[in-house]
Amino acid sequence: MAFKITEECINCGACETECPNSAIYEGGNEWRFSDGTSLKGLFTSKSGLTCDADAPQIPYSMDIYYIVADKCTECAGFHDEPQCSAVCPVNCCVNDGNMVEIKEELLKKKETLHI
């Protein structure tokens, strides 16, 4: 499953630089599928969102850091454990029960993001 950041976030930013998919953004910042990936042109995500990979998307949160589930692979294929959770000083990077994915799905998502 993808990860999410809870309201306990203290906005330290430790998680953002650790994400190999650039799936973590500071609150209020727009995100793009192309950020930190090899995606170009029209892209359809696992959740069904279709857009230009370089098109800015509306922030999921205005106040705290957030994780774009369509880009989160739980670090599968990069690390043995999710790095956001490993470095978070307040343990607010947690499993998102609304985005359950098995390891094979996470690895396929990684391959899609990093062609």
C-alpha cells in the first residue's frame, strides 16, 4: 500500500529528500508526475488520472507535507523499507489503508515511473 502523512507532521522535510520517486511534497506545493521520474507526455496513473506528465497538479494538502499515492512505491525496488517512515522523527509517515498494493504492483509502478 502507498504511504500517507498524518496531521502529526511537524513539516521538518526529512522525508521529502529520501523519496526515490519524488512522491513527497511540501504542503501547498503543486506536484507533477514528471518530478523525479522519467515520465513524459500523456500519462495515465494507476488511479485513472490522465494528464500531461509535466502538468502541475493541485496540492493534496496546503498545511503539511503530503505523499502522492500514484507515485509512491513504498521504496520497492530501491530500498528494503519505506524511507519516509524510516527517517520521520514523529512517525507520521504511515501505511495508507485506502491504497492497498502488493509488492508486485509496487514494482510494476516503479517500472512505469522509471522507464
